[in-house]
Amino acid sequence: MAPLPDETTTIVLNLQRRLLKIINQATATGFIILEQYGETETTLIALEDLQNVKERANTYYSRFYTLLLRIAEFQPIAPTAMLELLERAIDESQATADASEATIQEEKRNFNLL
């Protein structure tokens, strides 16, 4: 693998763990809402919001997977553009994770699931 600072690798792996947790929480929250309240206009909006959360988290999870694999294929060092892409993905995924967690909590509050 083209050398990446251990700190960067740790950040990416922690973000992937966080994104997986978000996907799980969004799925579980959607399931509970659907089970307890059924399909109504209000729940369908909430379920769509939770689906969007899952899709965004999945996108960044997959992006990290792909970027790390591509970086591993470069020797002796990864191209600057690839490293910049990784840094941008880190920044964007952190913001997305924060917003996603807030959305999940909001939906839980809206349906008294806290």
C-alpha cells in the first residue's frame, strides 16, 4: 500500500464504522416507525428521509472502500489527486455523518422513540 499516515487510516476506518452504525440506526428507526405507525403520509416522509440517510452513508462508506483499495495499488506513493480526494471524502463524510445522526434523532423525537 502506498504509505498513508496511520492517523489518516484510523480516521477513515473510524468513519466507516460510524457510517455503518448510521445505516443500522436509520434502518432500525424506519422499521420501528413502520411497525408502530404503519404507512401514512407522515411516516412515508420520515421513511424517505431515513432512506436518504442510509444512501448517503452507504455512498461514503463505499467511497472509502474504493479509495483505500486504489491507494493500496499505487507504489511507491499515491498520486496527489487521489490523496486530495481522500481528504475531501473525509471532510464531506464527517459533515454527512453529523447531519445524518441529527436526522435520525429528529425522526425518533417526532415519533416518540427516544
